[in-house]
Amino acid sequence: MNLRNRKNRIAAEVQTSAMNDIMFFLLLFFLIASTITNPNVIKLSLPKSSTSLSVTKKTVNVSVTKDLKYYVDKKEVKVEDLQNAIAAYKSLATELTIVLYADKTVAIQDLVVVMDAAQKLNIKLVLATEPK
């Protein structure tokens, strides 16, 4: 039997307020670190070559002025030679996209000429616009 007075005992307490801050920072660190790392990455050591060709997505600018002059990358091209001029660029890149710049006064039929050439060559075409 313990006959000592319980009022004189020192209360044992553990201060956990600093522990909460540490756990919060650790949780935050692991959340940020888990979004940065990608577990599906395969590390490879690729062979080196003296001649290499980089495959990138290339864009070709085709412009149509209000005077119905066609330009392929700032070079004037006749309407009849438009498809051949675009085909020359297709051989340089695997994925080619034509960006069509046209004056707003140009008739739709004149733009369809460029669209037909892109369709025959199986090239994507986008129409360039200005933001409002």
C-alpha cells in the first residue's frame, strides 16, 4: 500500500507543441517531393553518334495577302507551286504543321487552296488569329 500523499507529486507532462510543427513540415515535404518524382521513369544510357538528326515538330508559315500573293516562310510562291513548296518542308520533319496567316479580306475560296494542299499532303493546318 502506498500511503504517501498524492498532492505532493510532480505531474509528468510531455510537451508536444513543437512535435506538431515538425510533423507538419515533414508531411509538407513528402507531399511536394512525391509530386515531383515520377516512378515510371526508366533511366537509359543512350549510345552516342557523330551524325544525329533531332526529330521535332516543325511549323511552316503560309501567308496570303490581300493581293492574293502566297508566301511559304517569307518566300513568294505561285499558287500552282504551293503544294510542291510545302512538300519540300514535309521531308524535313516527321510532324509538320502549317500555320496559315491570311488577311481578313481574303475570300474563303483562296484559303481553301492552301487547305486542299495540306489535305493532299496529310499535314495539319491551323489558322492564325489575333487576340481581341
